[in-house]
Amino acid sequence: MRVDFSFMVGGEAGQGVQSVGFLLARMFSRGGYHVFADQDYESRVRGGHNFFRIRISTAEVGAIAEDIDILVALNKETIDLHRPKMAQGGIIVYDGDQTQGVTGDSHLLRVPLERLAEERAGGKLMINTVALGAALSLVNYDLGILEKVLEDRFGKGQVAKQNVAAAQAGYDYVQSEHKGDFHTLESCTPTDRMLLTGNEALSLGAIAAGCKFMAAYPMTPASSIMEYLAAKSEDLDLVMVHAEDEIAAINMAVGAGYAGVRAMTATSGSGLCLMVEGIGLAAITETPVVIVDGQRPGPAVGLPTRTEQADLQFVLHAHHGDFARVVLAPATVEDAFWTTVKAFNWAEKYQLPVIILTDQHLASSYATVDQFDLAKVAIDRGLLYSENDADPQEYMRHRVTKSGISPRAFPGLGEALVITDCDEHDESGHLTEDAELRTAQVRKRLRKFHPLKEEAGTPRGYGPQGAQITLVGWGSTCGAIREAVDILRRDELDVNMLHLNELWPFPTQALVDAIGKTRSTYVIESNATGQLARLIKTETGHDVGGRILKYDGRPFTPAHIVEAVRKEEG
């Protein structure tokens, strides 16, 4: 029998909302369930309203459900805001002694969280862990799994023991005082699946791809990539530089790439604005570099801790002049790993900047994924110069070739003299303003786009080919759209999905073939102007009339998409 169950933990910053949410997600992952979890938090150190949602299932899940089965409310605001979303039979765990003005209904379950924390765990700091234990008691979940998770997080010292005692207090109270209020979520068959955020998977992909240098300036939601790689840097012989600003970061990464090191930087849209000149530097010097843009709502500071997909048109055209680039958009946590490996390979193979477009939702959401098969990670460093193949005295970094790709030598490693310039240059790399040499170099740099387009993949399909309705999306909307297709098909709508994780080079013919004969096409994206829909029209000539857009900073859910499609389809 399939299990599909949703928890939410809510409160204000400083109450341990993220800690409890993560522990729940980790516990159910350890217990063999598939997990998808996301975080919603405001841009403040204390106060405001934060919540953490955890969906568990015996089947793979890639999105959050809107209905809540168990809500752990650490303050009254959480009850007021989320009570309307409670599922039938859902339960709200709250501290009835401390939370005033809550009117009773069948959803509410009073647990003296603060009193239990003081009596059984030594202080108020453990209130959130008492609530965690109470929630686990409601589903009869094995508390022994929590003990192991806490030991992994805190070690076997006093802190872990206090947390175990706090959880046990909440668990025992519910068992003794509220018999009959229970669901049952038994442990499944244990697996070796990992629980990762999108940024953690992306960082692991960079490590697997051989990245040895990163420079960045902190900016949500990309900062955790910096933190992850910095924590691993000594073990992996990887240099992580906290640059003074985004301009320095991109130029450091380009410099490392010029020297022959696989290098990257990561930022958000505002930071990428400052990096634009560095992108042009990488392009004209034909230096490989990987740039992560973790999208969030703008313009300016916008909503710095929320999600959006409004940087697509920007990254397609960032910097003046004509040159080839790649834009990739991972669809899932697992895809973030493999997309990053591809990004490093393509950056070096085609000697150009590769931009990975992720967003706050994917960056900070957790999902269970199978262990990555590292045997499938292939490293392609592209066309490298060898002194065995040519006279070092005749080496020219920007030699005009049929493919547009010149053999790459590394400065200081051999007798070949490597010269390049951010002004236009001749084949040797020396500055020139000659009209014919300028034309030759522009054409050379653009020619590499042709083999790149041939190597690029096609959009991913889901559902029957030739369906009358096609839902088109890109990036982190994948899980929500896929589940919406399943729901709509159960309603006997003839619908499928087309999802893009490679946005440039654009898969023009594949899009024409897929949507040319559909009765209705809906592009689903988190921006106000339908940026993918506009790109489809530009590249294919098809004007996609159906647009399901969301730009409130919150991610799509399957229910939101289903409701919009049903409304349009009558």
C-alpha cells in the first residue's frame, strides 16, 4: 500500500524550525522512505515566519503536496496561517500552555512542550525536539532511528543525550495522553539512498568533475555551494576563495581556467550582473569557466530568500558582442550532480563559459537520491596541445580551425608560449584591429557552436507521445509538472510533459516536433513574462498561447498546475 504523508514545522527564525525539519527528513530517509522537503524562510536572523515541509512516500516524489497531515506549530502564527491547509484527519501539535488565543477544533493537539523540555531535557532550548518526538509518536515511528540520527549530528555526548531525552518526553506524552490519535508509519526496507539538497548535489558534481578552484562572494541561494566546497577543500586539494566581490570572483575563476585548472564561481542574479564583464573575458580569451546562477526574485534585492526563474533571458544575452555560450538548468537534485559534470566537460571541450541556472527552490530543497555511479563520470578536457604533435615555437593559442576549437596549452607548463588578450587578437593572441583578422576570429568562436548543438540533448518527455495537451517546463518545475501529468491523466485528460534542462543551444527541432501537433500547449515557469515561452517563439516560430506563470516567490505545487490546466481546459 502506497504511503504519501506530509509534515510541516513552522515558527519564527531562532526557534529551530530548520533543525526539526531536517531531522524529520533525515529520519524518514533512514527508514527507507522517499523524501522531498523544502524550506521557506524570511531574510532575517530572528522573527518572521519560517516553515519546513517534508513529504514522505513509498514511491519517488519530486514536489511538495499542499495538504498537511501533521503540523508542528512552534507559535500561534503558524496555526493561523496553515490551519486552512490541514488534510482531513490532520493534527496540529502545539504548546497549549504557552500559545494563547487558539480556538479549539478537531485538528488541535495540546502538548506542554516548554514544561516537558524543562522537566526532562534541562531547558527551553529543547522545545523543538520535544515537538519532534510528539510528531513521531503520532505516527508510531521508531524513535531508535531518531537516536541514531541525533548521534550522527551531535556525537554521543551530552548534547545528543539531551535531545534524545527531549524527543522521548514528547513521544511518551502523546502515547500516554492521546491514545487513538495515531497514524502508523512503519519503517520501510532500509536503503543506501542519500538525502541531499540541490546545492549539495551540485557541489558533489563539481568535485566528481575535477573542479580544483572556486572563487565566490556569498549570496543566497548560492552561498551553501561555497560553504560545502570550503569544508571539503583540504581533503580534496581544492582551493576555495572568498572573494571581496563578484567581479573579483569571476576574474579569479577565469584566471584559474586560463592556467589549466577546472574552475567555477557561484552567485545569484544580482551578483551575475557584476560578473557580466568577466563572462565576456572568458568568451574572447576562449577560457573555460563554469558559472552557477542561483535565481531568486528581483529586480535589485527583490525577495532574497525566495525562488524565481526570471534570469533566463538575461543569461542568454549577458555581455555585449556575439559569442557561443552554454546555459543548463538542472531539473532535480540528482540532475544537479550530472548537469554539473556535463558543464565542466563542455566548458573545456568547447572553451567557453557555461552557465548553470538553478534557483532557490532546487538549491535548498532536500530529496532522496540513489548513490551516484561514479564509474559513469567521464572527464573530457577537450583538445589539448602536445609538444609531440607540433613545434612549440609555432604554437598559436587562437589558431583558426575548421571546428572553431584551437588546441589549448597551459602557460608555464612546457615550451609553448601562451598569449591571449581581452582586445581582439590574431591567431597568436596579440592585439589586432585588422578587419580580416577580426572577422576570422569572430567566425572561429561562433563555429564551435555547431558541434556543440549536435552534441546537445533533447528535452525530456513524460507521458504518451502525441498527447493532445503538452505541459512544457524547465529547471526545478520538473517534479511538480510530472506529478500534475499523473493527476490529470487519472482524470482522463490526454496530457504529457516536455521538460528542458539544456536551454542553450536551444533544441529547436525537438520542440517543433513535440508541440507542432498538440491541441494545447502550456508553458509553466516561475516568472511574470513567460521567458521560456518567448524563447520558444523566437527559436521555433510557435506562439505558445497557454502560460501558467507564478512569480510570488513560492514554488509550484502539482495541485496549482492541475487547477490551472483544468480551468483552461474547461
